[in-house]
Amino acid sequence: MTKLLVVATGNPGKLREMQAYLANSGWELTLKPEELEIEETGDTFAENACLKASEVAQATGQWAIADDSGLQVDALNGAPGVYSARYGTTDAERIARLLRELDHKTNRQAQFVCVIAIARPDGTIVLQSEGICRGEILHVPRGAGGFGYDPVFYVPEQQLTFAEMTKELKGSISHRGQALQALIPQLKTILHQE
Ligand code: IMP
């Protein structure tokens, strides 16, 4: 038995990434309808993930999955946080602003956070999962892979930035990877229960 799970994103890359993680979960993932736009009005990653999953589920009448993620920097009291995507208009601008704000700070500790929520077709939230990956913000970008803040996010255990890692390595330790992995057993259970 398979059930349809609508991914609350318009980004085919995000769909492919989730499909790869959840390949053996028994669920069939699909993109949300293009015209369905949901504003991220929440103050937390969890609020945004839940509201996106819930609204897409209600609008489509299907199970829905949504994620919200961002970078929290200790010396900036958790900024940019839920505003990570809105911190500038391009990745280069967002990184430049982050490095400016951290200019004289010695504490470079930071973390990526991802919250994933799953809603039933009636919009009620049935599952939530959070993944955290800690690291440090470099002074100068390094590496050409990934996206967003990857070139300045350094993971000491690997001695690499996210942008220097293979897709597989980043996926195995990243905030999003951890949040998705944690969901698999529960998704399998739901498939057989509901
Ligand atoms: P959203 O979860 O799609 O709303 O994205 C939030 C923003 O956080 C992205 O636009 C990126 O700027 C940043 N972000 C989230 N995850 C990552 C990551 O794995 N690497 C780099 N930046 C990320």
C-alpha cells in the first residue's frame, strides 16, 4: 500500500531530495500545486513548518509534508533564524551581511535547524521532527557546492564547510538529513495505521 504525500514546496530540487531520503518509506511524494502560495508568517521554524503542511493538506485534501529551516548564530542571538532566506536578495548578499554583522565577534558558533511537519488531509499535524547541525561561521567563504550559507558554515568534526562536502556527506549530518531520517520509522507506522 502507498499513500500520496504532497510536499509543500514549489522547488523540484527539494522534492527530489525528500524523495531520496524517503524512498523506502512507502509514501509517494509529489509537488504542491504551483498556484498554492503559503506565506511564512510564523516566528519559529516549527510554526512555519506546521502552517505550510496544514494549509497544503487542507487545500489538496491529501497528506502533506513541509519543512522550514535556517541558520542561527549564537553571537547574533539566533539571527538570521526564520529570516535566513530574507536576510538579503542573493546568497552572496546574505553571506556578506552575515560576515559584516559578525565582523568583530570572536564567538563564531552557529547551528542550522530544520523542522519538518506532516499533516493529515484535514490539516491536523500528526508528526513533527527537528534536526540540528552545529558548526562555526568562517571569515572567508570556502567551497563551491551546496547553496545558501554553505560556503561559510564549517563543521569542525569533518574539517570541511557544507560547500566542500559531497552531497552524501552533507545529507548524512545536516539538519535536514537528521530531521528526515528521524521521520522514516514513524511514517511507516502511519502508513499502516491510518
Ligand atoms: P527554507 O527552509 O526553504 O525557508 O530556507 C531557509 C533559508 O535558510 C534558505 O534560503 C537558506 O538561506 C538557509 N538554509 C537552510 N538550509 C540550508 C543549508 O543546508 N545550507 C545553506 N543554507 C541553508
